[in-house]
Amino acid sequence: MKEEFKQFVSSHPELIKYVNNKQMTWQKFYDIYSLYGDKKDVWDQYFKEDDKTSVTDIVNMIKNMDIDTLQKNISTINKALSFVSTLLSKEEVKESYTPVPLYKKFED
């Protein structure tokens, strides 16, 4: 049973956060595992926390971000959108233009 629990914990590292934050102990997790096994509905409350992005995760992501690369990418996207906008506005002008037939004269 202990080996199965170790395998379960290694496949769900999000449980470590609860032990580190002193919200749970390994003994309590082991007791739950020994009673219910790996039934998903019992563990959902512990796994859902992993789906949420914490403020710390966001701060770390911002720290690791290369601002120059981000600025270049935003500039490139802005240029592409401007180009598409220009093409669309020219297309609208083309649609509103109706050529005069060649056989028609000014006074007809």
C-alpha cells in the first residue's frame, strides 16, 4: 500500500503544496488514500488548486519575461494589424467604385 501511495503522490505533485503550506500532512493524505484509493472525486478538491494561477506564479512569469522581445512582438503584431486594416479600407473603396461603361457618353 505504501508503494502505491508513493506512486500516486509522484503522479500528483500538487499535493506537496498542501504539505508545505501546512494545510495537510502526509499522514492525512495517506489515510485518505488508504480509505478511498485514487478515486478522482475524493481528490478533486486538492487537484483543482493546481488549475488556478497564483499571484506568485504571475510575478515569476513577469520576472522571466524578456521585455525587449515582448515589445518587438507587439510592434510586429501592430504593423500586421495596420497592414490588414489598410487592405480592408482599400477593398471597401473598390467595392463602392462603379466604372462607367465605355459606350456611354458624358451627356447620355
